[in-house]
Amino acid sequence: MDAKKEAVAVVLAAGKGTRMKTELPKVAVPLNGKPLLNHVIDHLKEAGIHDIVIVVGYKKEEVQALCTGIPGIRFAEQKEQLGTAHAVLCAEELVKSHKGPILVACGDVPMITGDTFGSLVSTHVQNEFSATLLSAKVDIPTGYGRIVRNSSGEVTAIVEEKDANEEQKKINEINTGTYVFSSEILFESLRKIGNSNAQGEYYLPDLVELYKKEGKKLGAVILKNSGESQGVNSPADLENLAAVLNGVVAK
């Protein structure tokens, strides 16, 4: 669809990944012989998104080297790890003239397919949402931000695990960290976000809450296959995803 061709992707790839017990930048860790970041890039291109900005930070040269020879890749640098909203702000200079949708993806969530990315962008554009988030319903939501909805089913907030109360921790709809934003208001809105949370960081989920308060139109797409939401935060996660991929290949 045209909507996808008009989209720019911003991929968050600045993290260190201390729990991975490796000297590699987290997004450079291989899954079935291919770095996590390259899985994400391949799926974006399958969706028809070819203008991709990678936000780098930790061992940036190694991350940039993963993209050698891939057309359509540009880099923005996040010098300090101040959160996901700050990471997107670091890409402002490269995408501020862009008039279409901006898709934000995580470089360490390698299973989200091109079809999913594409349908997320299409849903955002067709419904004229200011922000559209990708969520998943899972059996064990521990470690993920929870999607809070009102009695009408509308998304009202995304609460990070560290900031969630006991009731919110029971919610099994999680944030995948994947969003589409309308470019016109994105960066001015990001500047309004504070960092009064357990981590002292600037979170993209807070932008969703801000938009809700301002009366902006919000959308949410629930993954058909919740397995696509699986990120890599530990060696065990990597083993699990490799087993899933090998199972798919074996079929």
C-alpha cells in the first residue's frame, strides 16, 4: 500500500543489553546466524518500508557495521540512555521534514513480521490516528508494560512494570514497544514528556497518555500471533526464539 511506502521507520538500537552476558551490542546478538537488528530491518523492508533510521548508542560502530551495504539506512546517535522517547527525539533532525507516518520499532524484537508492520501502518493512516500502538495478549505479562483500557475499550495509558500497581500487574495485554505516530505533532509532543518514574527516563508510553489527555485519536492493534511480541532480554529468550524459528523451518 502507498501508506507503507510513505512511512519512515525509526529503530531503537542504542541499548547495551547487560543481561545478555556478551560484549556485543544487544541488537548485534545473532539469532539463527543473523543479528537481531537485521531480522527487524528485513521485516520492515518486507512491509515496503525502505527509509529506515537506526538510533545507535552503545558500541555504535559495531551496530552501524551490521547495516553495511543495505540501502535506505541512516543513523542517529543517542549519546546517553535516557529512555525510548529520548531515543526517538535523537532522530528528529533526520525525519523532521517527513510528512507521513513514523513507525517506531525495537531492534531487539526480531519476530514482528512484515505483514504486521504493514497492517499497523495501514490501520494508523486509514483511521487518521495520532498514535497507533501494537499490543499482544500473553499468558505471562511479567516484565512488560501493561495496556490500560477504560470501560469503552479505549486505551488510556501504558504502565511500565516498575510503575504498575498490583491491579495493573494482573493485566495480560502488553505493549510490544512498536508504534506508529503522525509526524506533524510527534516531536513537539515528545518535548512535553517528563521523567518522573522509577527509572528517571523519558518513556514513549507516556506520549500515549499525553495524547489521551489532549483528546487525540489513539489506535491499538492486538497481535494475532502473540509470539511475535517476544523480545530478547536474556540468553534464555534467545534460546526460546531460536527453537521457535527452527520449529517453523522444520515444518
